[in-house]
Amino acid sequence: MSASLGGLKVSVEYLQRDNEAKTTEIELLKEQYQVQVAKLRMLEQQYQDKFTAQAEELTSVKARANNTELQLEWLRTEGKEKRVAFSASLLASGSGNIGPFNTQRPLVFRNVVANIGNAYNPNTGFFIAPVRGAYHFEFYLYGGGHASHPTAAVLVKNGNPVFIAYEHQPSYVVNPSKAVTLLLEIGDVVLLHQWENSRIYDSDNHHTTFSGHLLFTM
């Protein structure tokens, strides 16, 4: 009986040790499983982050492409709507001298050969800026030499003189000219004033001219 109890005790102890070993193994397997689950979740998160980043990048690229397309369309429209250029000579017909006068007087260039955008008025001689931008103007004068009268005109912006073209000699032909680039606001007025006591000549050959055009908007 005593021997049987001893054998049973040994068997129980063996089973306990085996159970403890299996429990330890199970715990180890649980830990390994948890590590694998953590790795899997990390990979899933990395994939999700990468996918999200790619999706955001794709959205950003699409947005930039759409914005570029809108800018191109705006530039195409802007270019069509903001084309401004004119060129005119002084006399509509005939020939002769203008002046001299005691004071400065506006010069009205009536023979218009181009007036794109209709910013120049051949009835008043006024160029009125339709958009804010940089504009380039040129004017060429013609006159016969005279002892008392020069050939001269001044470009005026909003009533203020900017550049003058002036030449005076007692004989032969004079041909003063000038060019200028101006930043104009919408509604600014540019025109030429004939200089006081001067004479300016024009004919059907269109010697005396005034031209301008929009370089770019701002």
C-alpha cells in the first residue's frame, strides 16, 4: 500500500511538472502570437499610412493639375480680353502745319490705322487705360526748320508732363521723337500736348504719328 501511494505521488508530481511545462510553453506561444499580431498591425498601419499618403499625393497632384488648367484658361481669356494697341497719324487728310499757339494744346491724331481694344479716342486724342498694366508709347514729330518756332510735343499722363520731344533749328527738316513705358491704372489718361509756340507738320504721307500698346497686365 505504501509502495502504491509512493508511486501515485511520483505520478502526480510528474503530471504537475509536465503541466507546468506545458503552461510555460503555452505562455511562450501566447507571447509569440502577440508579437506576431503586433507586427501584423504595424504592417497594416504602415500600409494604411502609405496608402493614405499616396491618396493624398494623388489628390494634391490632381488639384495642381486642375489649378494649372484654370490658370491656362485664365491666361487665354485674359489675353483675348486685354489686347490693347493703337497707332494714328495727325491729319485725317490734306497737309499743313499745326500751330503755333501761345499755350500748349492737345494734339488729336485723327488718322487711325489700328485701335485694338478701342482705348484711343480719335475725337479727343485721349488714350484711356482699360486695365492696370505696363504700356509703351512712341511719338514721332515732323517739322520744317524755322527761326522762331521749334517742333515739339510733350506726352502727358493725367495732366502731368512726362517726356518731351523737342527740336529747333532755323532751316531744313526736324524730326524729334520719344518713347516711354508707363505703369497705368484703370482710367489713366495719356495724350500729347503740342508745345507752346511750336509748329508740327503732317501730310498724306503721315509724318507725325502717335502709337501705344499694352505690354502686360499687373
